[in-house]
Amino acid sequence: MKDDEPSVERAVRAIVRLARLLERADAGLSLAQFRILELVSRGTERSTHIATRLATSKPAITVVVDGLVAAGLLTRRGEPGDRRVVRLALTDQGREALAQAEAAYGDRLRPLLAEISAPDALLSQLAEVDDAMDARWARHSPAAKARTAKDPAAAQARAPKEATDLQTSPSPEAEVPTTR
């Protein structure tokens, strides 16, 4: 196979290089911090769920979350009636940091997009990848598994609706957080 032919291996190399490009952005957040803030902004409020969505351990997430709380970007609050549950929420400063990071990452990506033949097509396909990752999470999340265990027939009947709901509701992607 030629090096200029599309392949999964070539796509992996490009994705890894894109991640490095974003890591070098002056975003004010590491990619790991960005991923967590982004997930919390979409409604993922528990460290356990964030760890599952990012395919990493809860202790690894806790370390990053501790830093985000100390920086005033996230807050922790307990769940009334269940002391084991701790929910995360973005602060106003956290929303601002997330928006600034997205802008900085976009600034790093735009010059590269200007050099490819079909930037809009790439952006559309990346959005499609994001949606596919959301759908995959919805099918494999702990909540989905629990629903299937309780009522397999109802869970299967719900699956097409849940995939449609992903267009408007937050869901996770399976990626591993990295640090700068």
C-alpha cells in the first residue's frame, strides 16, 4: 500500500499528530482537563461516569478533577440522601475556560484546515465520528447495561430512539485523557 492511500493506520497517525497539534495550543488547559470540562458541560456529573467515558481509572480522573476544583473551574456537591454520590458542575470560570480552550484549539486547527482540499467535508465527518462515539457510549454505558439486564426486550426497543436522542442529548466518547 502506498503512503498516500487511505488506511486505518494512516488515520491513526493523523489523529495522534492532531492531538499533538492541540496539546501545543496555548489553551490554558491540558487536553485531559479540557475533556473533563467538556464532559461535565454536556451533563456528565460523576467522576465514575467520566472515567468510564474516557476509558481510564477513577483515581486518574480524581487527580485532574482535584486540580480543576482547586482552580475554581469545577465544583463538587453531594447528592441528598446518598453520601457516596458526588456531582461535578462547571463554574462560570470553568465555562469561560472551556470556551477559551475551544477557541485556542480551533485557532491551532484552522491553518491546517486551510491546507486541505475539503475542510467542510472533514469537519462534517469528524462530527459524524463524534456522533458515532456518542451512540457507542449510549449502547455500552453502565446505565444502558443496567436497563438491558432489567428488561432486555424494552432495552432493545429503546435502542433506535436512544440513537436518535443522541443528536440532542449529551453522551460520552471513549478516549483516554492525556496530560501536557
